[in-house]
Amino acid sequence: MLSQNNHALPTGCELGGYRIERQISAGGFSIVYLAHDAAGLPVAIKEYLPNALALRGEGELEPSVPPEHLADFNRGLKLFFEEGRALTGLDHPNVVRVLNFFRANGTVYLVMRHETGRTLREHIRKHFGRLSEAFLRGMFSGLLDGLGEVHGHGLLHLDIKPANIFLRNDDSPVLLDFGAARYAVDIGPPEPRAMYTPGYAAPEQYHGKFTLGPWTDIYAVGACMYAALTGAAPQPADERLVDDQLAPARQRGASYYSLQLLATIDECLRLDPARRPQHARALQASLNADGPDSTPPSWLSRLGFG
């Protein structure tokens, strides 16, 4: 495997009618740039460039792919291209908006609407212990509204986690990074090379015992809510299948959040897919419900006086 980090495209580089301004972020599979279109409007451009398979030197435009990595590189390139094709059909305020996608420099680029804010992961790290129930219910309800649209188009995300949930400056969420997305109509048991993030991936993503479906994304949303309560991802699902040591949300958050919210989170994290909420709209309805236990404990009760 290659170990050297790839160099970003230089400032001023012209690419498919867009002008690169600077790098915004970089991960193991891609680089994201701030760019401007022909009208001068800002966009974000995501470039497929896996560090482990391709190498681009300083001042170069096209990456070099060793022959032994070419098959894997092309397989990922195809999935990245499919991501762009799938997302261009989605136009929802809580789902990343892909405006264009094209091939250039021996790879693929996705052009997305530029958003300002921070990821949920960053928000949890900065505000952990001070996340209100109203914020969690409202933010995740918005996310589920977008996820319902994704599922309605026959797609599954399959990699929902706090790093892939973007919060605008008004706290409205945007679901990002559909690199692992697949068409639900094509889904049976997961492939051996399936992408997943431990702690947020459902048990059915590790093996072929259960079929993947909208309930798989529901597990991940529940894991994100659990992380918002505890500051860390739940115990990985493959470990839970062997020895389930996960402390329930209703235990971890009992002093600060309503029983109704905590029970909803625990329902999402059930190992048996059939026992979870089966689709985004059902979970959204639970978050929007004002049941008898939906009021968090008062500060007096937290101290033992209520």
C-alpha cells in the first residue's frame, strides 16, 4: 500500500469550468476543495483520490496508479461516479446537493453546493454535556426528513456517522458523503469488501445473516444520537453480537433526557433489524412525539430533590 499523502490541486487550477481556490479537507479517499463556478458562485468540489491506491506529486494534475492497484482504483472510481449519479436526482435541504459530476485528470469530481458550518462530530466535541433535548430532537428530525427522501429514491446511505452530518450555522443538518451508498433494490447480504464505520455500522453490515435495508441506516442514526449523549460511539455491533456490553441510552442519559427519547435511541440500536424502527419517517415521528415522558428531568430532580 502507498503511504505518502497526495498533493492537492493548486490554487487557480481550472477544472471543468470551475476555478480551484483552496483545499477544504482531505480524507483517505478524497480531497474537498472550495472553488468558484463561471458566475463566481462558491461550490465545493470533491475529488476521488484514495491515498492507498494512487499518488499525485506536487504540481501534478493526474495521479499515478501502480498496476497492482489499478483494479481497486477503478472499482472505487466507478462507485464514486455512481454516487454522483445517484445524488443528482436528490434535491432536499437536509441532503448534500450535487450540482454536477464529471471525469478529468484520470479521476472523478463531484460539484456540490457550498455550505458553511461544522460537522456534528466537531459540535459534540465542543459542546458535549450541554446538548439540549430540544436541539437533539430538532436536529435529528431534520436529518431523518432528508434520509426519508434518500430512502424514497431507493437508496441507502450505509455510512451515517457524526463526521458525515454537517450542521449549518442555523443548526439545520445536511447528510454528507454517500461514498458507501447503494441502491436498495440491488441489496442483499453485504459484500465482503463492504465499507462501514465500527460503532455506527449495523450488525448486518458485518455478515450476510440479515439483509440490508432502511433499518440499517436507522441503526446508524441511533448510534449518532447515542454518541451525542455519551461523547463516544456505541460498542461495535460485531462485538455486541458476541458479548453485548452496551449500556442502554436510558441508563446513560437518565439524569438529563426524557425516558421517551432514550427509549427511542435504544430501539434504534437493537441488534435484530426487525425490532428497530423500519424507516426514517417512523423514527422521525417518534422524535416529534410529545408523550408523557418526553420532558427531561428538572435540575432539582437531577440533584435528588424532585
